[in-house]
Amino acid sequence: MDWNIRSSQKEKVDRFGVIIDQVILPDGKEKTFSYLDFAKGVCILPITADAKVICLKQYRHALKSWQWELPAGMIDNPDQSPLDTAKKELEEETGYTAEHWLDLGSFYPSPGSTTEEIFLFAAAGLVPAEQKLENSEQIELHKLTMGELKTLIKIGEFKHGAGLAAVLRYKFMTDE
């Protein structure tokens, strides 16, 4: 049975929506349930001709530290497809475009507390273009072998959830 929403209130806080629902649970009890309404996003696993992965080392203010990541971003235009957003984000963050794209599906990184859905892609046939960082983006580019990336994942240095999902999906879909 579904939860019955008695009332719903949404407040906008910067780029996030905070939703507070009054719900009646299947057992008839009432509960307040709040969650964040996020824009959808994309994450890209860019693979070079010599089988290296372009990874980012990016400063993340929420964590006050530099984090290993894959290129990713928000779908800020609802008329733009996830693939078009992925193409834009790859070029902006890495300075590369890609000739070949593999759709790796989507996932919900935290369905208990957000509406966020992230679409995953692998990109190959990389062609140098112009990096176009936003003023709040501090990014270092690194080309890592899959083995080096696997080591960062194993030792807990690579913690980017969307990046982990992209690597896992790619490995399962290509058996690499």
C-alpha cells in the first residue's frame, strides 16, 4: 500500500527544494516525512584511446577537502536530455569531447532522503576541446589506468558515489 499524503509543503533553499509531507502510513498512523528535491544529474566515465580514465581531483566545500571524482553535473535545463548534459559536462570539466557514448543507466544515490536520479555514461573516442570551468570549480585532471583507479577505490580514496556507480555498471556491462 502507498502512503497517503495529507499535505505537502515545499521550500526553496538555494538550489535545493525541501519538501515536508504529512503522511498517513499503511498502518493508519500519521508521520511527518521530509526530503530534498534535487535536480537530476549525470556522471561520465571518460576512457582515452590508451585505456586510461580521466579522473578529477576537485575541491568540495561541503567536505572541506579535495575529492577524487569522475566528471559530473546537474541537468539544469529540463529540455536537455541526460546525454546532451553529459556531453556538455565532459567538455566543461575535462576539456574533451567524445565520439562514442555508452548509456550505463541511472541510479538513485540516496532514495531515503532525496529525489535525485543520476544518469551514467561511458565516453570514448576522446577529442581535445576547451575546458570551461565555473568560477566555483577547482579541478585537477588526472589520467589513471583502470588498475590505478581500482586501487583508489579499494583503499577508500575514491569515494564519489556516482563515479563508483559508473565504474561498477561499466565493469558489469563490458566485463572489463
